[in-house]
Amino acid sequence: MPQSTPHAQTQAPPASPSTPSAQPSPSSPSSPSPSSPSSSGATLYGGARNRRVTVRDLARAKERGEKWPMLTAYDAMIASVFDEAGIPVLLVGDSMGNCHLGYDTTVPVTLDQIAMLTAAVVRGTSRPLIVADLPFGSYQESDVQALRSATRLVKEAGAGAVKLEGGERSAEQIGLLVRSGIPVMAHIGLTPQSVHAMGYRVQGRGEEAAEQLLRDAKAVQDAGAFAVVMEMVPAGVAGEVTRALAVPTVGIGAGPECDAQVLVWTDMAGLTPGRLPRFVKQYAQLRETLTEAVSAYASEVVSGAFPQAAHAFE
Ligand code: KIV
């Protein structure tokens, strides 16, 4: 199994047809889970379900000091689970390359793939803000190329916002998208689309690198980004950036002082095989659970124990 990204490593998953009944209806959102911290509607996590979360809600959360969770999602059914659990922001990340499409890096992921899976995540949810990643090669050429790509994700796939990598170097693209009415989440620190140039190393270490990180964060905020993802940067530096910015920071391997946290869902749920980056905490062991379920099913088919009369028609 290749271990080439800090996000996730996996082989391509098998296709699994879904039942129409498993899709939640966008017009009938489910109630907040019992474990949600609030049903008053004021909070981001587990708050009111009468409309989608917007970038303005995220700004207000920063003002009142509320931390919030974000997860990746790549299909309608899993996204519906995260919606039911009250997650306010879902990222259709290009990490799908590693943990959904069987690539070793995020570099090969295409705009078509992001658009298709974003549309699925939008269909499967009613409340979270859906952020679609602009994949490598879909925005670096010019601000106009960025606008074309982002417009497709918003218009065709139904994303509420897009995310792109880069600090100062991407400020021009961010500026045009924001002026055109497309909310942009920026991504600085370790930027996996640049793996061939920077590798998968902690960024922002040392005085000079920390100053550059702060300049990057301010540049994307000034360009109009509504939030800034910081990946694999020292916790102290991330805290400093968080205090310096008016917009929320979203950490992944950036310590506890960020306004929000994001993890790749297959990593945090224990589905990703192999060694995981240090910043991942696993909250379940889905790979083990699924392997046990599949093995039990297979054994029963082989032994003839399944199906029984209850599973058959007269
Ligand atoms: O693609 C992705 O999943 C990401 C997050 C991990 C921030 O960029």
C-alpha cells in the first residue's frame, strides 16, 4: 500500500449500488442527533436545520468563539450520516484521489470527478455548507481559469463554496472568485497538490517560514477568503495566525488553537489502511468492523446458512 500522502492511503473501493430509500430527502431534514450540543439553532454544530449553513454563519461563530468540526465527504450516503450527526461544513476534498479513487496523490484528480461527487454530496444533505475543492491544474493558470472551474462547481454541482491551495500565490484567483460571488476557502501550510515540489513536511517551522505563513494567511484574507485551512503547521504558529485573522482558521495537524478542525473521514473512522499521519485521531475502526461483517456474510453464503426462509419470497 503506498504511503505517499498525509491524508489517506487506500486502494480504490469497489462499486456499491445504493438503494434509493437510503437517500435523505433535502426537504425533510432529520433532527439533530441526541449528542448534539444544542437544539437552540444558534450553534454551528448540531444547530437549527431549517436551512443550509452559510459563510456568514461561520463568521458569526468566530465572533462568539465557537469551535466547529468539518469532515470530508465523497458520496451521498456517507454525507447524509455526517449531516444527521450535525457536522456544519463538508469538504468534497481532492483527498478523494487517495481515499476514494485509488490514486497515490491528489494530483490526478479532475474537475469532472470533483463535480460529480460534489453533486452527490449536495443531494445527500440538507444542512451543511458544501465546499468543493478546485483540483490541481484547474485554477493555477489564471484567475479566469479559476473562475470557469469554480463556476462549474457552484452552478452544475451545487457547491456553496470552493477551496483552493496557496497563499500569496493564489490571492489573484481568490479575488476574482470572491468579486464574482463565489465564497472561497483558502488552504495554506502543507498543500498536497504541490507534493512534487514540497513533499509532505511540516510547514511554517522557523522564524522566516512562520512569517511567510502569516503573510500567506493575511494575503488570502485580504483577497476575500471566508476561511483558511492550515495543514501541518506548528501549533504555536497556527495559534498566532488564528489570533491575527478575522476569518476562521480550520486546522488539520495545526494544533488546538484553530477556530475549526477538519479530518479526512476515512482516516478518523478507521477505514484507511496503513500508517496514518500523527495528527489523525481514530474515532472508530470501520475497516475491522466491515471486514468482520463481510467475512461473516461470505461464510454464511458458503455454508448455506444465508439466506434463510425469512429472506426469501413465497
Ligand atoms: O482534500 C482534502 O481533503 C483537504 C483537507 C484535508 C483539508 O484538502
